[in-house]
Amino acid sequence: MSPQVALFVTCLVDQVSPETGRSAVRLLEAAGCEVTFRTGQTCCGQPAFNSGYPADARRLARHFVDVFADAEAVVAPSGSCVAMVRCYYPTLFTGPERTRVEAVAAKSYELTEYLVDVLGRPDLGAHVDTTVAYHPSCHLLRELGVRDAPRRVLDAAGAPVVELVDAERCCGFGGTFSVLHPEISVPMADEKLDRVVATGARTVAACDTGCLVHLATRARHRGLDLTVRHVADIVADGLA
Amino acid sequence: MTTSGELAHHRHPGDPLPPLRDRVEATLHNVELRGALRVMATRFNDAREVAISAPGIAAMKERGTAIRAAGVQDLRANLARAEVSLRGLGVQVHHAGTGAEAAELIADLAEARGVRRAVKSKSMATEEIDLNYHLEQRGIHVVETDLGEWIIQKASERPSHIIAPAVHKTRPQITQLFSDLAGGDLPDEREELCAFAQQQLRGEFLTADLGISGANFVCADTGTIVLVTNEGNGRLTTSLPRVHVALVPVEKVLAHFADLATMVPLLIRHATGQQLTSYVTMIHGPRRDGELDGPDEVHVVFLDAGRTALLGTPFESMLRCIRCGACLNVCPVYGTIGGHAYGGVYPGPMGAVLTPLLSGLDEGSELPGATSLCGACSAVCPVGIPLADLLVELRAAVASHAPRRTRRAFFALWSRAWSSPVLYRWSARAANRARRWPRLARRLPVARAWGEGRDLPAPVPETFHDWWRRDRSAAR
């Protein structure tokens, strides 16, 4: 029986990069999954949580858990949103409700993590020949502990991956931080973009749309000739 | 407009600060400073990475975390035991509830003993209580003897890093400063500059009647005061003058002398990336009969200043901090804005947590928000302080302490609206449509802030929700 995946597209992908959601569907289907999309889904609530409004975050967490309670696996093309669900949802609840929340948290995965670590399918039969500089987004790396999965998916597709200097340094997005402190956030993007330019790669990839939109809109503002894309989009383009 | 020079200038606790944004922009305009920060971060980070990748260090980190967690949990008992041990060694023990009390106490103590000249080894706790200022007010001549501290004292500045206080200064700036002091040009060479400082400081050590230090650790069972230094100034400060005063924040107490076997190398490897500093000084009370060296009197002033109030709160883990500075070195925000922009004595992630906790949520309340929550600090911390989580916890504390009505209303409304799929989809479409008119969209506060240095994301033909409904639902 094929794995049943409930896709969580995240509010950012839904609104700013829906193509990434479609790529996630294609990758999961290429890996033999049956993908469903629960139309009741909205947002994981991280902006409220990180802004210091846990009660508001709890409201959205409750909604998320209601939507995905009976899913076999919840998969999202975002390390940050999954980290919110897996690492922080349980801290918002107590008692029997917490048990229910923990169950959903435990079966939520970031896309490449699910493909590689759960299904053991880094190779989806895609062929990519674009040289890619991979930026490991912070929450995927440090909260979910996913270091190799995105690289393995890119590698399996034949994409030459170049390493960034200070690769694990934050790009400066940081959710609400990016709008509350553009004066700090933008120079941080510049540092990351300069590192990308220095590799000679024309494409920078990551697994979080927040980071990608931040880097892409800064790159465009600076007139840099760079393509900023989600790993899922790069690989989906290489599918037959 | 604030300049980075003004920002570097020494300030007393409670002095007014320009807004965070002005502080940040002052730093960003200083190209030399940003270069110095980058050099510093690379040097420290490379050295630390080598030092902590050695076999056994991961286990040492676990032991260190357990030692500090248990030590903090039993802080009051450890403090009481430390006091008994210290008194047993002939050390006079004092307690200060606030920074002002501590400064007053030390100044009184110095005055009562006829102290005219004091030398200091590096101590962030003395910065916290603005001790130099209080001593100078009493007519006492105070000299910093750590090279970095001496540099910034001579420049009337304040530390910008907890272990490398003059990291914001470049060598040409230091050459200029020293040349002015020497009254003639000094060569721009490390050895010459250090020799000049050493020659200036040697006389100060020999004429001082008071030596002031902090402490890296104090052992409760033995009363040992531990200092780790690289310049030997700590040893001279605590052994040459006739009186030694150690200002010790209460959380520096370790339960057991044996804990040092873990804590000293753990601290040093994370701080400078060395295996051991040039000097590890262990002090056991004043000079005894028959001994040649050492002060006549040793005093320990335990500083609380808001620390024990953190016990039993969600912020208790912050008291584990051993001031290694690793979180500053890995922090992309610290690396961008530098230490002075934080405004308080403690910069970087540990400062963004500690400043509002110790100074009250009115001071430094904007600091927890000025972080990207990347988690590099939590990952590097040798004693397992979940700094990023504490920053989020502090954001919540700030939000309820000084409610921002608009923001609170926004999240309350937003979370209710987005708990409804219908309202979510409607607002998603509306936001997408608004981006078709970027000039109008830019009038919205969030878009305006985003637009500072970034384009707005282009509108999309349809949201994923709409695509799925059109493409997939119809097909099935």
C-alpha cells in the first residue's frame, strides 16, 4: 500500500510560492505516495508564538491538530513550520490534549526529511544539471536536526551542490524579525548573498520559503543575477 | 544621529540610550567596525570549532550542563557553604543585594583602608555595577590591567564583547591611542604595543594598594576562587596589592572543587578555543604566616542584583551561564551590529536575555525582539542554555509587561481569523491581490518595513488552495 501523505503547504507557500506546493506534490507522488490536501488547513501559528503571544499560537495549533489528527503523515515543504509543530506545539498544551498534540507533532515531517529519512527515497528519478549553492535553513538544521536530506535529494538528482562559506549562518529572515528589524535583517541577507555570489553558482536553494523570499527579494532589489529557489522546485523541474 | 564613537563611549547604568534602531544604524555605518567584527568572529569560531571537536568534549559539555543545572538548583545552599569555606580560609565575605550596594560596599571598604590606587583584572561584574566610576568618585585611581580593558579605559569606552572587550578597535586605532599616551609615535606592531602597555602597567601593579577581580568560579566545598587569564595580570592583581576584593555574582558558585576539572576546560575551549589559558589562578585566602606573597586581606562580595529572583522561573537556566562568549561569536546579529548597539553591559544572545532579566523589562525590552531566532546560540552553549527559547519566552514576558495594543490586537484578530479556513482563504486572496498594486501595498506597515531594502514578492496567479481546488479536486 502506498504511503498516505497529508500535505501541509504552509501559509507562505500557499500565498507567495504556490509552485513549491505543486512541486512537493510531484516529488511525493514520484516517491509513490498518495497525496491529499486538507482544505481546512491554514497556518502553523509560528508568527504569534515567536512574537510572544502563545495563547494566539495555541488557537492556530489547535486548528492544525484538528485538521491533521487522523493523517498517517503530515509533510510540509518547510523546516521552520514543521519545527513549530514538532518542537513547540507540545509546549503549548497540558493534560490529555497534549497527548493528542504530541501524536500529530510526531508524525509531521519536512519534505526532504520525509523522502530520505522515512521513505528512504532520495532518488526520485529527476535529472538536474544546475549548480546549486545550498543554504541550510536554521530551524530545519538546528531544531529538526536535518542536515543531509536536502543535499541527498539534490545529489540523487545529479545537481552539483557547492558549499557556502559560513553555510550555517542565518540569512536574516527570522519571521517577524524581518519586518520589525529590516535594518539588521537586510545586511544579514547581504552577507548570505555575497557568499552565494562568491561560489560562482547562479542558483541558491533552501527548504524554507521564508528564507527564500527574503533572499530573492533582496537579490532583486540589488539587481543580482541569482535564482533563488526551493529545493523541491529545482528537483521537480528535473522530473520527466 | 548617533555615531558608533558616541555609542562606544562609557555610559553609566540608567543613562539614557538612543533607540535601538539608531544604535544599529550607527554601527552599520562604521565599515572598520564591521570588518573588525568579521575578523574576530572568524578567529574565535575557527579556534573553538577545533577545540570542541576533540574527543570527549561532547561528554564534557553534558557533564558541564548537569553540573551547572544542579549548581543553580541548589544555589542558595551552595552559596551558604561557600561562605563557610571562604571564612574558614580567612576570607571576609559580604553580600550585596543590588549593583549600587556592591559598588558602595567596595568603595567604603577601600576608603576605610586608606586605598589610593587600585588595579583591576578583567571582570564583567564590575562593569555591570559601574565600579570604576564609584571608586573614582571617592578619589581612588583605578587602572584596568587586562590589555583590552586598558585600551578601552584609556579611550573612555566600554567593552563590546565579554571576553574581548576591545574587539571593536582596529590595530591602527590602538597604535594611535598608545602613541598619544606615549607622547610620540609608536610602531604599528603587536610586540611593540604590548611592550608599551606592559611597561605602563608594571608600575601600577607595584604601587596599587587594592586589587580588584571578578571570579570565573568559586568552589563551595573548598572556598577556592578561580580566575582564568592569559596575560598574568589576574595573578599580579590578586597577589601584589595588600587588599584583594573579588566581586562574585552569586551564580558563579560551583558545588565541588572537583567540578573544575570539567568547568575550566569547558569554559576555555568555548571562550578562546585554547585547551587551557596561560594562567589558571586558584586563590585560597590571604597570605598566611611564613608565606612571601599574597594580600593581607581577601574579600569576596557576592552580587545578587536580580539573580536569585530568577530561581524557579522559566529563566532559571540563564544562571548557568559561564560567560564564555561563544554565543556572541556565532550570533549573526551580534556579528552585524556589534556589542555596543545592544546598549547594556552584556551583548549578544546572552546579553539579549540577561539585560532585560537583570535590569527589569523596561530596560532592554527591545533586545529579545531583535534576534532572528536562528538557534546558533543554543546550539553552541557549553552549558545547554536554550537561549533562543528564552528569547521567545522573554518576548512573551515583554508583551504582557508592556502591552503594545496594536500588536496584541493584531495577533488576537489574526489567530481568530486564520482558525477559520474560509477567512484564511479570503485573506490570502486579498493579500495576493494587494501585491498587484505595489505602490499602494507599500503603504501597509508590514509591506513598508519589508520594502526597506527588499522588493515586494510578486503576486501569484493563484494560491495553492485555489490551484488544488481547480486542478486536483475537479480531476477526482
